[in-house]
Amino acid sequence: MAFGNLKFDTLTTSDSIVTNTEKSINTSYVLNGSAKVWQRHNASHTLASGSLNCSSVTDTATGIATITYTNALSAATQVVVAGSGNENDNVCAVENIAGAAHTTTTHKYTIGNASFSDADRAVNGSVVFGDLA
């Protein structure tokens, strides 16, 4: 049995679920421009429906979440964007995205309340940009 390479510049698919139209995307965008991890979790650190490349959220302490990836990134220098809030407020209070705690398979961040005290908040999420290993 021989193994070969499949090469293509554009990925085209029909979007039968949402718009029922054909859509195309340049494969370099998938490789270089899209999020490699995203997740949303609640105050008890349970993953909400829908996530990408996220295997778990660990409650390290009050207001501190550790996100573990399903597939590793190529380096621990990824860019993490995180936000937090409660269901009917407009406060976004993420105190610290702990750069020193980044690895190729995890990131950690501290969630705070409007008074900048560590707190478990109802709606939390993060997005990671970088390269997969």
C-alpha cells in the first residue's frame, strides 16, 4: 500500500445546514488565521455546548480556570483572548491571562468581579490563536 499527499489550495463545501449554498475558503486561512482552541464554560467550570479542541476546564481555585487542549499547539507562545461576565450584566472582568502558565496544551486565567476580587462568574470563555503541533 502506498501513501501519498493530498494537496489543495481551496476547500469548497456545501453549507446545507445553514444557508444551503456552496462556500469556499483558502486553506492558508484555516492553517494561519483561525482559532485553534475556543471554549465557553460556566461558574462550575463545566464546558458549555460547543467548543473546539478543548478537552476540559479545571477549577484550580476560586476564579481561576485552567483550560486543557485536545491537540497540542506547536509552541507555548499562543495568543489567548478571554472574557467573563454574569448573565445580565455587561461587566467583562478577566484580571490576568497568566502568560507564565501557558504550555503547548494548557492556559490558565484568573476571573474577577467588578471589584477585582477573584470570583467564579456565570459565563466565561477564551479563544486561542497559534499553530497546531
